Amino acid sequence: MVQIPKTPASAPPAPTRSVPTSADVARLAGVSRATVSYVLNNAGAVRISEPTRRRVRDAARELGYVPHAAARSLRAGHSRTVLMPAPAFPVGPLYSQFINELQAALARLDYTVVQYGTSGVHDDEAARAWAELRPVAVLVPGSGLGPRGVDVLKRAGARAVVTLGPEAVEGAHALLMDHDVVGHSAGAHLFDRGRRRIGVIVPREPGLEAFSAPRLAGVRAALRGTDATVTELPLAADEGAAARLAARWRDLGLDAVFTYNDEYAMLLMRALQDEGVRIPEEAAVVGADNLMLGRLLRPRLSTVHLDLPCGRELAGLVDRAVRDPAAAPEAHKALGASVVRRESS
Amino acid sequence: MVQIPKTPASAPPAPTRSVPTSADVARLAGVSRATVSYVLNNAGAVRISEPTRRRVRDAARELGYVPHAAARSLRAGHSRTVLMPAPAFPVGPLYSQFINELQAALARLDYTVVQYGTSGVHDDEAARAWAELRPVAVLVPGSGLGPRGVDVLKRAGARAVVTLGPEAVEGAHALLMDHDVVGHSAGAHLFDRGRRRIGVIVPREPGLEAFSAPRLAGVRAALRGTDATVTELPLAADEGAAARLAARWRDLGLDAVFTYNDEYAMLLMRALQDEGVRIPEEAAVVGADNLMLGRLLRPRLSTVHLDLPCGRELAGLVDRAVRDPAAAPEAHKALGASVVRRESS
């Protein structure tokens, strides 16, 4: 770790000044506070002459005044803030991209997306912390919000609560991200390739259970009623753990493995290869996420491609829900999956 | 892309209710609004009996009232919000971990960290958008904030502005993250290994210039005055581009390459190996970031380990600055680098 010492830089202390208010701007521009508010908040419906607008803007610039988002939302009774609690799980590149798209799409609809970390706070307590920010909409990734939490948020003025998770929550719109389909695709693919004794990696990394459990269940569901068996393989994200699993591979009597994602696939493939286990002959391997690294591995990695909802459409759903808060909650299946077969299976 | 259809779920419409206020809580509990505020905002200095506290809390729960963070910050004159604009560059796992640590450390100091995406907005315009949220402190990753932006934020009441970037900005505290040292370490290492014709990968991915330019400059600085040459190698993050570069490798007459980071190293190593170029004999390769994937490559990847500031210390710096807004801006070198030599160099 780099230590941060306490030596001051050479610049002189900044003078402390009082924060300018809209009253200061009104005084300098010679207009009412209401006029300042209309001009700086772009209230289009109010007719104000261009010279007056310019005078207000010049005064604001001179004083260094910017409108106060909180004051504006207090006056309006609601904000344009969409709150998105930061997810409690490690975020991969695929999910990051989805979030970025969504934020950009909401920004184009004139919402402000705020990500808010509430690590260590759960369920109703988290909902209360979110409600304090008086968001107009809340988008909750993962599980952890119950019907009471939804109620707390709505009572605090949230017009729309949208969950992104495996199950719908009463009172909230739901984008059903059931990772069951990911495991189902992988299991069905391995069965089609003639494999019958299938291992499933379950990461030990905290925060991933919400994804790994349904993926495992999906593999089981795909193989139900067949002669294939499913073996759960817990694995930590480190080379030692992977080497130990690879050393046991032949004793386990398995002929295939679904590795949860491409990164665990890379880890396990390396360990299997170091152990002399041939891929795919002795171990067919399927990852998930379809990252570029899978194409760089040898043999090239088969993977499950996840089809996430499009950020623009989700932004549209949020906007419709905000405009019509009394509408019935909608639930949409929002996760598709398909196997990209390469050389490892 | 998964399409989001517009079929409603089966749940009935939620009734719209008016948002309860602290006045409603006061009425139900039979106390003043000030008492409600003292109890729910945990103002420890005010003596209120436990039965009264309980009555207020019960009334708040019954009505579904939560305090309004914006109203509280308007009363207090400032918030406990630390604003951290979302970075405009693709974030790797190392940086994510740093941000997570920092958020947790600030939360323990009772700050609320809000990440706020302002993509497409730059410089002073961005500073005004951030100022509207009246944060008590602003932590700006990367470049893009000038002295005028710092002034806008301070006039809007921000007690501390901290930049994390290559250069200090007038009026703001600076954590100097000069990526020069990363390139310097890589260049010096390759020179020590006897290499004299050194290529440097410069990613074409947008948003990375702020890192790639100083890393390249660092390699040049390390080799200045020696007989070694430095060749800039622009590279897009795709296999086709890597294959084309690998096909030209022997014509380039280079004997080593610093690949910007470990992910580009993986991409280029695969392409070089597919081309039959021996690593490290014909091309010594050094990455950066010290990701696990480097240990999984064969030959194992040499890399530059980045030593980022510790989240807890940075949180301490923010807190000191908030408590003493008139103090002189501090500037700290906050990036260390050391080479982890493995088999590729």
C-alpha cells in the first residue's frame, strides 16, 4: 500500500466563503427569486424575456451560484433521481456494460442516475436508507428487497420500484433475471455432446450464491429424467484450490464440467492441463459470459452467451412506470442464454 | 438482446398515497415537529425521554415515514454526501476493488458515497452538475476538472475537492496517480533483461489515453540516454488486430514488448504464439496489474504490480479536509509500481 503522508502542498489556504443563494442572484440581477428559479431550472412554460434570462445567468455565473438539486426536488415534491443501489456482488465486464448502457439511456430521458453503496445494510433497513434520498424510481439489482421495503420506498414517494432478480417482489415491477436458463443451456449442451457425469463449479466467492445456485439448479433441471448425474464442485478463485480439484479429477469419475463462468473455466482448464487431463476428451468444459478470453484459450472455450436486456428498453420501462405509478406491476423475463460451441466441449 | 414486452403481471394496481411528512408523525405521536426531527436524525445532544423517542419511532413506522436526506442537508447547510463521479474509462478489477474499499471506509466515517454518471458532460459543465447535489466533498477520478470547476464546487459548499489523476489542480487536494512509474518500471526491467528494441502497446480503446500516454512516457524516460529504442504499437482489443501485429513482429525488429496491462498481454501473447514467435526468446513480454490470469498463462506472465493508495487512508484524507476546509491543499504521490518477474521476460 502506498502511504499517504501529511505534508501540505505549497498552495495557500483557500478562503472560506458563504455559499451564494438564489436570493443573492435575484438581488444582483434585479429580479424576483421566482424568476431566478424559472430561468435556471429551464421551466419552459413560463415566458421570460431573453435579456432577463441573460441577466439572471450572468449574475449566477458571477456569484458562482448553481441550483440546489435537493431544494428543487423539495419544491417539486419529487426528484428526477433514479437510485440504483450498488450491487453487493463482484461485477463482471458484461454487467458493467449493461449498467453503463442503462445509465446513458436514463440520462437521455433526463433522469439522474445515482449509484449508492449500502454494503452491510440489508432488506428493510436498506430500503429506508434509499427512501431518505427521495428517488423518483429505484432499480434494485439482485435479491434483498421484500414487499415491506417496496412499501417503504413507495410511501416515501418513489413512483416506480423495479427489481432485477430471480423472482418478482409484490408491488414492484420485475425484470426476471433467472440464471436457471444459463445452467440449463450448459447442461443440455453437455448432454447432447454425449456427456453423462457432469460436474458443476460452485464458486466459494461471497456474493455469488444468487447466481450460482440457480445455475446449478438449471443444470439439474436440464438433466432430470435422463441417465446423467450432476456433481456439485465448490471452488475458490485461486490456483491452489484449482490444482487440488484437478488432482482429484480422475477419481471423481466425471466427463464434463460447467464452470460457472469463463474466468473459472480459465482457472480450472489450466489446472487440468497441468495435471495432464485432456480437454475435451477427459473433461468437456463449458464456461459462461462469452468473454474474449475464452477465444484466447487452447482449446478454445465453449461458453454460454448471456442475453441481457437492452439498457434503452429498461430505461423505457422505468420511464413508463414513473409516468403511471398506479399501473399494475409488470414482470418480464429478461435473461436469455445460448451456447457458443468451440473446441472445449 | 432480450425484448421487454408490455404485458402486465397479474398483481393489482398499487394505490397512490400521499407521502407522509414529519408533521404527520408529530401529530400521531403528540409531539412537536422539532422533537420528531431530533429523534429520527439521532441528534444526541438533545435530551428526550425514552418513552417519547419510542412513541415517535412507532408513529414513523406506522405511517411509513423516513427522514428526507435533502431536507436534512438544507437545514444543516451541508450534506454528508461524498460525490464520486463515475469514471469515464473502462474500470478493471484492481480499480473496482480500490473504489469499494474507499466507499466502505467513508461509510464507516458516516459519509454517504454517491456515484454519479455524467457521461458526455465535461469540465465546468460537469462541475456545475455535481455542485447541484451540494456534496460535502467531491472525489474526482481521472482528469477533466480544472481550477474553475474546483471553484464552482467550493462556492456551492463542497468543503473538500480531491482529484485522483496525473496532475494537481489549483485549489484541490491531489492524489497524484502518475502512471509514468508503471511504464518506467517495465522499461527498466526489460533493459535489465538485456532487451534493447522495446515495443509499447498503446490501446486504441477510448478513455484509456490518460493511462497509456504516461505509461509510454515512463518507458521512454527509463531508457533515455541508453542505446535502447522505444516503438509505439497501437492495438485494438480484438484478435484480428493482435494477429496482424503478430504477423509483422519479426519485420518490426523488436525484442520485447510492454503490453499496457495483463489483458492486452494475454491477447498479444496468444497471437504471437499462434504465429510461432517464441516468448521470451524472440519477444519478452511484460504486462501490468498483476491479475491472476497472468499466472495462468504459459509462459507465466511478468507484470508490473501497481500499488494503489489504501481506501482507508484516502477516506481519512477526505475527512480531514472536510473538517478543515481552509487548510492548504495537500498533494500526495499515490501510485507505486514494482515488477513481478515470471517466465515471459
